[in-house]
Amino acid sequence: MSWLVSLTRFWSSEVVIRSVTNAVITREVDSAVCVLTINRDEKRNALSVELCAELVAALEKCVADGARTIVLTGAGSVFSAGADLDETDFHGELYPAIEHLIQTMATLPIPIVAFVNGQAIGAGAMLAMACDIRIASPIAGFRIPVSDMAIGVDAATVEALESLVGGSRARAMLLYGWVLPSSEAVDCGFALRQGTLDDAIEMATEISTKAPLTIKQLKMEFARDAFSFAERNEAREEAWNSDDHVEVTRARKEGREPKFTGR
């Protein structure tokens, strides 16, 4: 499916508000794409224990309802200002809740496209890092000021940041609290491109037309530390032996685009 067809599909589909919770808004785009909006603008979309739990529940519900991609963004002008410093037990409750949210995102069987609508700070930047693809607003920026907060940072976060932005930038962001601006995030490959929420939804809609079992297997490979070799190999074989793989050959012979069912 071309980008133009994908865009036409998006604009011609009905957007339905499916559920509203205190801190997360979920809406469905053409049944295949869920848009999750962090809705704590008054707190600059800071991550609380409750919000982390709501996001996990919303992500899992999107999968259970048959979505093939998810778009994650923030309400207002900030993607997320990071951890909610009003939480009473940051180390014992909030940080584990944030880690569980990020682990859920990494191991989800469908991709997450972030539209980073504004500043992503601390745990907010980590939230953006946990998404599979990032589209950044021109006003977006990424900052992880852990050295100002006297907290420990897990090895996975350091390694992921180093992989995504490069060693020099990772050190500047973690040791100094240096801000990675939107344009440089694109230049270094951390963000795919600058754009809008519509651009993120367009990309998510295009991805939703791809083979689900292949997407699932690739997600497992990107999160390989969370899965055994046997699990990853089983997912690979499942894609090769799927009806969808047969459908590719059939569609080519019939001169049409394949229609994937995830079986």
C-alpha cells in the first residue's frame, strides 16, 4: 500500500473515542491503529504510579482489541516532563512502575510510534526511547538530567541511549544533562523525522498493513534480552510457515497487494 493510499485511508476513516480514563485517552483509527494520549497536561504529563499502570493497561487493551500499531503522544505542549516528583516513594514504587511500563512497551507484539509533541525529560525521554519509531515536533527536545537528581540509572537505559544517539551524545545527556534538540535528534537517527501527529498516524497506518507475525518476530528480536533464543526462533518459524507467507505468493500472481491476517 502506498503512502498516498495510506493517507487517504486515514482521512476517510472514522475516528472513534473508545475510552477515557483519568490520565490516558485512547482512540481508535480504522480499527488497526490506537492513539494513546497522556492526558495530564496540568502536570506536564509527568509519570505517576497510577499513570504507568493505566498506560500498561491501555497498551495491552489495544493489543487485545486487535490493533496492529499504536501511536503514543502527550496532551498539550509537553510529551512528558518525566517522573512525578510528588510521588511519595520514587525509588520503591515509581521507578519500578516506570521500568515495568518500558518493559511492556519493548515486549509488546505490535509497534509503537511516538509523536513527541514537545519536551521529553527524564523518564519522559525514556518513554520515547521505548517506542519503536519516533516522529518529533520541531519544538521537541530530549533531556535526561539524572546527575541533577542523585539517582541510579539501570544499565539497559544507558546502553539503549548509547545505541540510539551515539556514545558522545549519551554521555553528554547523562553526565551533563545536555538537551538533544529535535533537529539533531533527526540528524543522529534518534528520531526518524520531524512531523506532526498526522504524520505519526500515517506511518502507523502503513505499518498496520504489514505482516503481523513478521512484525511480532522483529519486535522480539529488538527486545532479544527479554526472550529466549528458542522463543525467538519459534516466532521466526511461525512467520515462515504462516498463511500470510502463502498469501504473498498468491497476491503476486494475482497482481494485487497481499491482505495479511496474522495467521
